[in-house]
Amino acid sequence: MAQEKYIASIKVALDKASIEDVTKRLDTITSQKREMSLAINKGDMDAFYNSVAKVETETKKLQSSLNITAKDTKTLISSYNQANNSSNRLNQTLDKQIQKLNKIRALHQSAFEDEGIGGQFDKVNEAISKAQADTTAENVSNVKKQISLLSDEVSIYNNREKSLGEQLRYNAERFTKYVIGAQALFMTISVVNKMIDNVKELDNALVEIQKVTNLSGQALQDYTDKAFQVGETVGRTGTEVLKAAGDFARSGYALNETLTLAQEAATMLNVADEMSDISTASSTLISVMKAYNLQASQAGEITDTLNEVSNNAAISFDDLAEGISRSGAVYAQAGTSMGELTGLLTGANEVLQNIEKTSTGLVTISQRIRGIEEAGDEATPGVAKLGKDLEEIAGINLMDSEGQLRDTYDILKDLAEVYPTLTTNQRQYLGWLLCLAQLKQFELLENPKVY
């Protein structure tokens, strides 16, 4: 429509241009040419020169009229091109808005059944029709405005009609994001607290090392560096190694032995199934080494022995470690080796399945055989009676050929062999003598297995 208006304007302008004036000038020049010819024929030179002058004047006027006409034509053509470009841009904008409308309808068909949205859709169609009939900037802008209002109406409708499931899913997603964010925050706080605890533990371990070794300054720093190197070797922290080293130093071991022993304690902790911390491991090693008078270089034998037995018998490493810690000192005094004690603990615990009761019961038996009351006092007359009754009932001697008390392990081993052949009364009587009542009515001796 705009294009047609500009074409009409050009026609009007051309009509008003200097075309008639140009024609008039041409006619005048033609007439003067005839006058010049007549003057030559008559020999009237004055008339001839007068006509020449008029031709020159009219020629100049003709040139001026032609320039004005060309200028007007260029201006009109430039105006036409500008109008044409503007019209094309408006048409492109209108086409994009129509495409946007079609996309909205395709994505939200159900929404157009709503009365309010239907009314706004009619307004959009009305604006499009008007813009197509008269493609002006104002009309195209109105199309954009009406489609934008329609899009807003559709969004409101979709939010209002969103199902309960969608709402729940949306809320669940928001809650999940909140939980993840909270977990990240709590994890950060936990890590910071753990770092603080680790620093405190290291500080406490260093203070303890200083107390028991009198190390300070560079010597303490070098010792700490070695402890962390040991930790890297066995897969434990430097703080754990320092704690264990402090335990060994406090128990009287030389400074140059403490880190070696701490490494053995860390190894024991790695091998054990449920041992709580490295202090438990170092305590176990100290207890057994003191009981059997083992050197620092022999500490590894303890872990090896317990590990081998737990791998081949129905008892855990942790139970063996606890049992040997509880009963090791008593059985070492009774002449029972560490290997023999692990055999007794294993056989007894298969019946009782409670290492605390097992080790306590074995300690009681050893003390009774050696004539020691529970309070720790000697009870020599009891030994004589026990020895006499054991010999008469089970054929077992408490004393060896030199009159010395036999090893508890050997006595119990002999008793385990004959115990199944005894009568019920004989078993009960020997149980009373050996104080076996706390061991589930003598079930320990009913299991003759001794490792």
C-alpha cells in the first residue's frame, strides 16, 4: 500500500515538472532557425544576428530546464527506494510475528479453548489483517503488542492449570536442590571440624611425646617427620604413629625403639577386623611383650601369630588380641607359651563365643591349678587336694618328675583327652575344683580341641 502511494506521488511530481517548459524552448529554437534562414535569403544580416542571439538564449534556458527535470527525477527515485526498503522491513517483521503466533498455538492448543485467550486471539487476528492491508510501522507495532499480550495470557493459563503431580514434582526438585545445598554446607562444616580435631590430636600427641621423651626443638621436629614417614609406609596418619610411639615410650621402651614398635602397632591395626584405634593395638603389643619378656624386635611375631591362627580357626584376630591381653601375664607365669595360649583361647571360645568369659575362665583355671585364690593370695593346701583328686579321678599329675608344677597348657591338654570318658559326677566335681562353673557348666572341657 505504501509503495502504491509513492508511485502516485511520482506521477504527480512528473506532471508538475518542467517538461512543458522544455517543449516550449525547443519550439522557440526551431522558429528562430527558420527566421535565420529567411534573413540569409534576404541578405538581412541584422535580422540574422538577432535570431542567433535568441537561439543562444533559448538554448541556455532549455539546458536549465533539463537540469531541473533530472534533479527532480533523481529525488523522486531516491525517495521511492527508501520507501520500498522500509516497506520490506515492515513486511518481514509482520511475517515473524505471524510465525511466533503459529508456534504459540502449536505448543499450547488446549489453552486456546479458554474464553479469555480466545478473545485475545481475535484481537491478534484483527491487528494482523489491518497491518496486511496497510503495512505501516504503527500497525505492525500493534501486532507485536497483541501477540505479546496473548503469550502472557497463555502463560497464566498454563500455571493455573498445572496439575497437582507437576506441582509436587516442581516442589520436589526445589527440595532436592535445597537438600543438596544443605548437604554440601554440612559437609564443609564437617571437614573443617575434622581438620580442627586432627590438629588438636596432633598437638596432644606431640605434648605427650615431649613429656615422656624430653624431646624439643629440632630433635622433636625430626622425630615428628620420621613418624609421618612411618605413617605413609603403613597407610596410617602421622598422628596415630605419634600416639602409639608415646604409649611405648611411656611403657619404658627406648626412644630408638618407639617408632619401630609404633609401626608394628599400625600394622596390627590394619590387620585387625574391628580394632577401634591404634592405642588398642599398642596396648595389646605392650601387654604381650611384657608378659612374655619379648624384645622390640620380636613385636612383629605377635601380629604374625594372631593373624595365622585367625586365618585358620574359628576366631577373629580382634578376639585373640583381646584374649591374649587379658590372660597373657597369668599364662606366661604358668609356663604356657604364646602359641599354646592362642590354642587354648581358640578351643575355648569355639564353645563360649565370648572372648571376655573365655579369657576370664582360663585365668581362673590357671590360678586354681597354681593354688592362687581370686584375691591373689597363695593357697598351697588347695593345690595338694586338687592334685590328689585329679590323679585319682583322671590320672593326671600336677607335678613333673622333679616335683615342679607342670605347665597349665599340658595339664589342660591331658584333662581334655580324658574328660569325655568321665562320669557326670566326676565332671561336676572336677569343675567345682577348677572353678569351671562360670564356663557354662564345663563346656570348655567338653570340647577337646586344643590348638
